[in-house]
Amino acid sequence: WEAYKDWELISSDYPGSHFQGWAIIAFQFTTTQTTEGTVKKGLLRLFATLCGGFSGWLCLTAVDDDPYGMVAWLTATTLVAVFLGTNRGFEARLGLSKDHGYANQNFILTQGIIVIYFRNQEGTTRDELVANRIVANCVGIAVGIIISLIPPSVWGGDPQIALNIARIQKEALAKILRVLRDRSSKSLEDNPSIEDSIDLITEAESFKEASIVPLFAEANDLIVDSSRFSTFPFFRVDPKLKETIGYLSIHRSVTTMLAGFAKSMISNKDDMGLFAEGMPLHNELLALLELLGKNERKESKDEESNA
């Protein structure tokens, strides 16, 4: 510890075996978009570093400086790691498991780096090399996990993005329905022209798409990152959140389709007759707008209470 805190892990000055930079590299590759993803990715890397370091140490203990023995050991252990880190069936063609394959990948890298460095760097003992690699990685991993837990944190299981998507889609839907309501009114003197009504619907739809496309991308990215290492009992993401994002994607398509239908009906007087005052569709339209208005008022009260 005295040597490590002074940033000089071994007595001989061989940069390749210092491994000081691996603390920074471990921190960079451990840190992801979400707190859940960082913690679980860090644990996977920690487990892989310990296992890979032990495997590299066993290799150097068993074969010493024999290059043929090193190649045989690394080949055999790499095959085992790849087999364990690959899903069965068709998914095997897609590479290592997205859930836990990161650990297998780092196991292969860790043992390979230790063995190759020992082969190429003179003056470095086996135990120093393995200790340097493991300690440096553990420091970087620990720093990454600790920083991710310090507020404000980004949680992949936070439903706020989904709520924002739902709010934007609801506002767009309400604007489209209001245009239909206004066009179905008996007194059209104060109403905008057909072209202006169509422009209002187009504007509502365009604003919706421009607003929610990046939100969908962010939500899916955060869920994928935070859902890795699903067997870990902590820092799990509610599976209902992923289902909700899927439902919102369907609602997005429905709203877009409704906007197209609304523009088509506004251009046709016969179609707009179905929404005339007193007609069943007109009453349903008013009921839906009233329901959307109640939800908006309820959400406003909830936001004020939270504030």
C-alpha cells in the first residue's frame, strides 16, 4: 500500500508493468449512462478482473516463460470463457451475451494482458504484475461505482421520461381533437379556414414528433443499460417500464394516424357531418376532451404538491 499510494507500484521503472493508467481505464469503462448500469457493469468487471488475474497467475506459475504453454493456456481458457458468455441458439451468432458477456470479455483481456506483459517486460515478477493489474482495476471500478451513487444520479428505472412522452402525446391529441370540435361547430364564422385548421393539426403532429423522438431514444438507451446483469438481485428495473415504453410507441403511431384522418375529414364536408352537433361522434369527442382536461388539471395539482 505504501508503494501504491505513492503511485509507484514496483521498484523497477517499466511503464508497461506499472498499470497506473488502468485505474483510469477501469473507471471510464465502468461508468455508463445509469446508476444501475454502472454498479452492475462494475461488479461484472470486478469479478472478471479477479478471475482473469488468478487465471493469468496460474498460467505463469504452471508454464513460467514457455511461449507454447502460454498459447495453449490462453487458447483453452478463452474457448471456455466464450462458451460460457454466449447464449445458446440463434443468439450465439450475435456475439457475447448482452446481459453478462462483458465479464467474459474482460476475463479474456485481463489474463491475456498479464501473460503477454510478463513475456515482454523484463524485471517484473509474476506476483507484482498480477497485483498491479488487479489493484489498479479495483480502484477504478470502486471510484466509478461510488460516483454513480452520489446524487444527482441518472436511474434507468425512473419513469419520468415515459411520463414526459405521455404528456406530449396527450397534448398533441387534445389539440387535434379541439380542431375537430371547432370545425364541427354550427357557427363557423369565427373558426379558421380549412387550410388553417389543417395547418394546426400538422403543427401539433410535427411538434409531437420532434419532441418525443429523442425521448424515446433516451428511454430505450437507459433501459438497455440498466437492465444488464439481470440475475443480480439489486438495482433491477421494473419490467413494466419497458412494456409502458412499448405501449407509448403504439400510441404515437395511433396519434399520427389520427392526425392524418382528421386532415382528410376536415377537407370533406360529408365526413365532417358525422361530427355535427348532436351526432354520437360529436358527443364522444366532447367526452374525450373533457377527460383529457380533467387529467391535465390533476397532473397540474400533483406537480404543485410535489413542488
